[in-house]
Amino acid sequence: MHSLALRADGMVAVWGGDNSFSQTNVPGGLSNVMAISTRWDYNLALRADGTLAVWGDNSVGQTNAPVALNNVVVCRI
């Protein structure tokens, strides 16, 4: 429903699709991103410091990342 891209400078770009859950509104101040993931209604961004930014639909708690969650790494399968 929307597109998400990670720029070389660590910024996130989002465009197109439906924005009924604010999933195309990148959080202000989001920078130093090293990995991204998206669903049709929410997005996740992993910052270089190991913390997450999550935004979009939260109807079942999917954007409620635990406050103490840190040291997150990218897992490649």
C-alpha cells in the first residue's frame, strides 16, 4: 500500500499508497537508520545505536516497541 526506502545518509523516505494509519508520515528527527522493514499499515526502522522507531497502525500493539528494547541487530536468514 506504500513504499519505503532507506537513503545512503541514514534517512528514510516513504511515498504513495494509503495513509489511513499515518504509515507514510516518517517520525520527525528519525536519522542514522541502518535497516528498515514495512508492512501495509506500519513500518520499523533500526537505528545505528540499536534502537527501533516504529510508526503506523497500532490497533493490536504492533508499534508499541518496549521502552527498554535496545541492542537490536539485523538478522539475515
